[in-house]
Amino acid sequence: MSRPNITDVLQIRKYPNRRYYDATRSRHVRLLDIRKAVQAGCSVCVRDSRTGEDITNQVLGQIILHNDGVKLSVIPTEALHHLIRSDAASWQITVRAVAPTVVTATGGKNTFAKRSARSGFDAAKSMPSRDLLIGQLVRQRDSLTRKIGELRSAGTA
């Protein structure tokens, strides 16, 4: 069987016994294999074998936690708290507000529109690298924190 092109989307099924099956290449895979495929430029779509639900984001998040945890250290703890506390709608508002600025600044890639369309909200036409987006979010958070501090100081004066 031929290897998929980098532009192909690998179709992965996750079974209840925590095993993953790459239907594109007809073989069982581990999270490490999925990570290597993504690093090589492949996209993946992971579905629950019982429900058919797209669980790609959860699996990619799991890969980041297990193999690339150091990348999470660049995200401020406050932002992670906010992400956990916020509902999907408010988080989508945040992403909508930030994405056009970041995309304009970077020229972006055409992946944000695809992802945002799958998630159910309209968004910018492209997506920058993850690190660039995180940097932009951190700068915007710092700016908002400064403004809140200024407003609090002005209110007590």
C-alpha cells in the first residue's frame, strides 16, 4: 500500500480499549505515531469508533500534554484558568477577536477557516502558527490587564 501524501488527511479511529486504528494506512497506531505524522505535515481526523464523533482536538491536546508539555509553559496560567472557566461561546468570541489581527500580521495559513467552519462559527480566512497566536494572545492579555489596572487606580483616586 502506498504512503499517503503530506496533504492527505489520515483517518484515525479510536476504540474503547484506547487503541487507535489508522484506516488510511490500515494499521494500528499509537499517539506517538499520530504525533510523528502531524510533525511530518499530515493532518489527522480522529473519530470515536462507537459514536463517530470527531475527537481530533481532544487527541491532539492529549499529544501536546504528553509529548510537548513544555509548549504549555508559554501560555500564562491565567489564560489556562480562563479557558477552563469559559464556555465555548465566550472562547469563540475571544478567538474571533484575536484571529483577524494575527492573520493580518502574519499572512497566515489557510487552516483556521477550515477548523473554524468545523467548529460552527465564522472566522478569519487563515491561521498563523500556534506559537504566533499564543504570543498575540499573551500581548493582548497583558494590554487588557494594564488597562484594568489603570481603571481600578482611577476608580480609587
